[in-house]
Amino acid sequence: MDSHQLTHEIIGAAIEVHRLLGPGLLESAYEECLCHELTLRKLGVQRQVPVPVVYKEVKLECGYST
């Protein structure tokens, strides 16, 4: 699958989750449903993957982590 197709699938999954759940829930609910929707679409999912934050060439310890 090329990057255009992958992007199309991810955005479609996010729209489907929003369409069914609507606004106003906690982020964790949307995360759970989006992971499920992506899995249904046979896409690999990793949750809460650590991402470093680099600011002005300095790696900060405030990155997202598990």
C-alpha cells in the first residue's frame, strides 16, 4: 500500500469513529475505537509509542512516553 492509500485508510477510519461516536468523549475512548477500526481495516497499530521532543537542537525529556 502506498502512502496515499494508507493516508486515505487512516483518515477514513478516523471519520468513521467520529461519525459513530460524535464529539465530547474522552480521548481514551476515541483512541480505543480508532485502534479497533484500524485493526478491522487490517492496518498495524501501535499505541502510545514514545516520541522524542527536540527543541532548538536539544532533546527534551518531556516527550510522549508509555
